[in-house]
Amino acid sequence: MPSSTEPPARGDTAVYTHGHHASVLRSHTWRTAANSAGYLLGELRPGLSVLDIGCGPGTISADLAERVAPRGRVTAVDSAPDVLEHARAHAEGRGLPADALRVAVADVLALGFPDDSFDVVHAHQVLQHVSDPVRALREMRRVCRPGGVVAARDADYAAMTWYPRPPGLDTWQELYGRVARAGGGEPDAGRRLLSWALAAGLTGATASASVWCYANPEERAWWSGLWAERTVASSYAGVAVDGGHATTAVLRSIADAWREWGACQDGWFTVLHGEILWRKPKAPTG
């Protein structure tokens, strides 16, 4: 599969709070076009060119590539070169043709592509981690072809809700918001997507919402386990402690709360997402 590994000029990006610890990748590799980009699927058809920004391990990218095949192609980009190896391996494991999915290093604030390059420009869980999401959306608009679409979906941490409510998870929610904002991001991005889109000139963008819900025993064990591990072992843990936001003892107590919730037979957790879809106007004719 062709690839490009030379990074473009970098913009003023925020710190990616999660990093790419194994617990983080377990979450990212669960994501599919069906469970994470349903609002976009009606826009896809064979032959389209797609830019998938912040692709991570590439599971959504590979799904998108299959939906625009044959003749279509996905360019999957991320600012972290190491995670692109996972995306490349995943695409090869899916048996995608060599020209169906290309991976490259890119920064959403300074995309190294010409104007009007792609039919679909997509970003999933990216804008919450960017210091200037309006600028990012302008870049996405710039590289989108007339008649094409810009699509973005982001979680809203303050809108996440769960039952039962071990006190430690309230601490987690408050702490995560503080750590993410200290790094330059906005964890409650979902509710802001439409506002950011309008500020970026995406007039007429359609806003929607959807959720992930974890409520059966397998889902609870998976979701609680990865967050318990992420809380004490990922880059997030280091940022929280080094930034003076929490002690290791507090993080351990939060991890215990995740396990407590995961063991509840009536445990239920929802992640609310905001979504925007915008079609770039075609140039007038005649």
C-alpha cells in the first residue's frame, strides 16, 4: 500500500490527551463506519475520494474504503506516524486493494493537500483535541471539492451519563475535562460542532446526534476495563499527574470506580455525540 511518512508543516495543535496506549487502541479499533459514522453513510458511493482525518488504527477508514470501492480511494491521515502502522496493517489484513487506502502523516490545522482535492472530508473524534477547531474546519472546507461533503463527529464528555453512579466516576468526569482543557482541547466538543461550523463558514450545515451505549455484561466489562486501565497506565495518567491535576492515589480510586461500575448487573453508560454534515456549494454556471 503506498504511503507518505514526511510530515507537513505543523499547526498549533493541542496535546492529544489519550496517547496510543493499548487501552486506547482497544477502544479505537472497536469503531466502525456503522457505529461511528452512520450519519455519513448515505453520502458514500463507489468512485468517491475520501480524506479520513485522525484515522488512528484505521478501522473506520477501511470501512469507508470498502463503501467507495471500486474506483474510489480513502486517504487516511493522522498526526502520529506510529499509529499509521496499525492502519496500514489493518487495511492489508482486510484484503483491501493497494490503491484503495493510502496512509499519510498530516495535521488537520495545516493539511498538505491542494484545494478541492476530495469528495468527502471526514473527522471522527478529532476536533475535541484541536486547539483551533474553527481553523480545522476551514481546512477541511478548503480541501473539499465543490459538491462534496465535510463531516465531523465528536463526543461530549459533560453529556455522558451512567447508572449506577459510583462517586469516583463523577470525579473522573470532572478531572478529564480539566486535563483535556489544560492541554488545549475541548472535551464537550459535541455540543459545539454546529457553532464551530458556522464560524468556519459552513453555512447550512446539518447538525445531528447519536450515541454509543454500553449495557450488556460484555460491553460493561470492555468499557470499564479499558477506562480503568487508561486512567492509570496511558498518557492521560501522566498528563494528569505531571500537570498537578491528580495524584496517583486519586487515579487508582477512579480506576476502582470504573471496575465497580463494570461489575454492576444493571450498569448502563451512554456517550452522546454531536455531528455536522455540510455540502460545499458548486460554482454557479452560465
